[in-house]
Amino acid sequence: MLTSLAEVLWTARYDYKPGSRLIRHRHDYFQMIYFISGSGVIDIKQSELSIKPNSLLLIKPGDTHALRPSSLVKTLDLKFLVESRSLRSQLLGASDLFEDNDPWVSDLFERIRHEGERGRYLYRELCSAFLSELLIHCLRFDRPSEEVPLNGPASYDVSGDGIVQQAVLFIQDHYAGDCDIQEIADAVGKSDRHVRQHFRDVLNISPRRYLLEYRIQKAKELIEYSNYAFKEIADRVGFKTVHHFARTFHEISGHTPGEWRRRYQAGICKDVYINPHFVNTNWTSPADTTRVA
């Protein structure tokens, strides 16, 4: 491999079923588990931590750990080595559990898995680049005094404009309601024309378009990681009818909601070995029919 900060060994998506358990064990590489949904308890070293959706567990080399789900727990999982001494030192001193609602985090996990599945030229290097980005993000997030930049659909950069930042925050907090342009303008204390102009100048889209893309982003998460019917998902993300939701979903993503759900269900429980020489050990108790790493 070309020189990199860290090397991905393995990745997968797994469901931990109620009644199963990840038995207490340790290993000499790093592991990171992103909890999409569900509840339970993590035993790590001498502590017990509660599983919460959108939380990220960092397991360091030599840390004993186990997991006991109390409901269906959906996860994204990475095992990796850190080759940079400086990065390794900072990770060893970082928190064990982060609460991070940024969908960009799960997107990095999925990009690594996607590259591993395709196995194209320099895929390991690209996986390492995504991993390095994820680790650096976690270290920044672990510093509460540091401001974490906003991220929205398609990773729009809104960091350079205060009006757009305020509007985006309002949209992200109120996307499930009506959230029309007048409400957005009132929230930032500007006219609707002024807000629309800032969106065009900074993002080259309208506030309405940003709202629709954000709703579809949240709908994708619900489709991938829940069993909600599409009508309920449509209602949860702010669409008044399932037909409008389906049309908008296809227009923005290029897929129907049904196609999106089938696409992600097909990837569950599929191991993706980024390093072809890595041998994964299965620590799952026999009671579970889903393999868990």
C-alpha cells in the first residue's frame, strides 16, 4: 500500500439480535462500531456504557469489551490498524464513546464498505483515506471546545455564511413540519428574498431544494435502518402524501424507496475484507443466528 495514516482491515454491517451477546474479548487492533439503532449495554474495560442510536464506540488495542443488546441493534463495524504514531497516540487518549448525529459519519462507513466490495484499483488506499477522515473527525469531535462544522445533504459547505448556517440549522430542526420559506426567513430575521439570494450565492440551490434533499436524506436513513412502512416514513420526514414522497425520492436519489430498501437489505451481514490477509474471529455466542464481529 501507499503510505497512509491508518489501514482498514475489515468492515461489515451487522444486526445484534435480542438474546444474543458479544462475549468479552480483546484484540491487538482498533475497532470502531457505529450504532444506527437499538439499545443495550456495552462492557468496555471496567465500565458499562449504554447503547444509543448515532453513537460511535472506539475500541482500542487490548481493551476488553462485550455487548449485550436489549433490542435489535443495527451497526456498522470497522477493524483497523493505525500506522501514524501521532494519530495512534491521540486515539489511545480519546473517549470510548461519542454521540454524533452527523449522517456523514455513517456515510464514511458505507463508502469504505462499498470500495471494499468493488475492489477496484487502489481501493485499499481509498478506504484508508476515508478511515483517516473518520478518525480525524472523531478526534475533533472529542474536543468540546472546538466548533464542529455543519454538514447537510450532499455535504454542502455552509461554513462561510452566517445566514445560510442559521437557515440550515432551522431546517434540520424543523424539516418534519411545514417549514416554509417564510418560517425560515423569520427564524434568521431576514426577508424571504434575502434568504433565497444567500442560498443561491452559497449553495446554488433554493432553501426549498435544500429542505427536500434533507428530508430525503433522513428518509434514506429510516428506510435503511428501520422497518417503517413508506407511508409512515413519508409522514416522519415532512411529506403530506406517500405519492409526493415517492416522486421526490426518485427525483433526488434516482431510485424508488423500494429499490433503496432492497439495495441495503442485500448488504446486511456481508463481510468485506479490505485486507485480504486478515482473518476475522467470530465472538458471537451460539444463541444468535446472525454472525457478529
